[in-house]
Amino acid sequence: MSPETQQWFAVLKEPRAINCCVFPYSGSGVASFASWKRGFSDEVGLFAAKLPGREDLLEQPARTELLPLASDFANAIYRSSFVNQPLVLAGFSLGALLAFEVARELRKLDVQVPLLFAGAARAPQGRWSRGQLHKLKKDDDFINRLNQLYSAIPQSVIDDPAARSLLLPIIRADITLFETYKYSADEPLDCEIVTLAGSEDPVVRAKHIAPWKQLGQSHRHRSFAGGHYFARTQRDAVVDTICRRIHRLKI
């Protein structure tokens, strides 16, 4: 990969004839996908999106507007060495919305995505409120409400001032990305959309998932045991599902 591409993506498995790019949950980054490469065959490249404000991009300001960020990722892919190979996108929660908008931005650049995985995510065109978490000024109020909804921040982090001061700005920025995102209607993507969900997820239910069917050419769904973070607790099963579907692509 070129230095410009490496600014936006971390290579977990070298690019191949077909590649998969993954986008993380809020507050997460490349590290959350590091173990995925063991489940991918040598026929599929794997790389993870690098979000500003964390890991080796810690010195960059975290982003708070989703659509410009999606455009930046799409343009980085367009200028990459693997743009001419089939590219699968996968994301979880915030990452699913980001992957979806990256796919729409790539379409504008005449780059087609044949397969999109949307995990732990409500369909973007839903009419439900995305919440007001990003408007909570007091850290304790923000953490309490966030954990009521998602159980997102472990008590060990809450009790550690250094870890808390490092993580909170990242999560606040990511929640702002999510809650201020506005869907705009457009033609369905020319790809299959596979939705993935935790059977006990309190914030992503069947009624929230169903509208994803309208956004692609076909739709499949797979449910896993667990809550909103099923992709962590059911990692092997999730990776296996993604890899099996990629290998069935007829390209």
C-alpha cells in the first residue's frame, strides 16, 4: 500500500484478488479486528479502517461528521492499488453506517461494492431518533446513559482516570458521528446486504433491521447469541459467516 492509503487503512492480511475492509464499533479501532486474520483464507485480503483520534492517529482530531469521513475513506480506496479488485465492506454499529456511506461514495466514483455486511446497526433510513447522548456535557451523565443503552465502557476504565481521559473523547466523537448522521434517499446499492445482529441486542431489533432490505439488490440476515457487541463475544462465528459468504461471491 502507498503511504497515503496506509494513512487510512491498516493491513491485517495482504491485498489479494478480493479484499475485505472492516469498520469498527464506536470507541474501537484497528485492534478490535487484529485476530480476524486467522479466520481469513490466503485468497482474501483484510484491512481495517483507521479512524482519526485513536491508535497511531491519536494526534489527529477525532472526526464528528460522518459523510465527509466516508468520502475521505472512499477517495483513499479509489486512489489505492487494490481499487480494481472486488471489495467487500463490513461494519458494526457506527461502522456499519460508515461502511454503507463509503459504498455510496464509491458508487459515485464508479467503484462497485459487491457485498456489504451491516452488523449491530439499525437501517439508516429509519425514522427513530438516534438519541441525544452527544449533547450530555457532564462525563458521568454521558457514561451512565451510554452504559444503560450499550454497556459500552467497562467499570475498570471508568475507575482509571488515565484510561477514562483517553477513551472518553474518542467515544464522544463517535457518538456525535452516529447521532448527527442524516440519511439522504438514493438508488439502492448494486450489491447484496447481509445484516448481522445479536439476539439480545436491546437497541437493534427486527423492526430496525428490516429496512436494510430496501438499500441493496438482495438481503440476507444472520442472528448470533449475545447483545450489541456480539461481534466480540461471537468473534469466530461472525468471521466464519463473513468468510463463507465472501467465498460464495461469483465475480
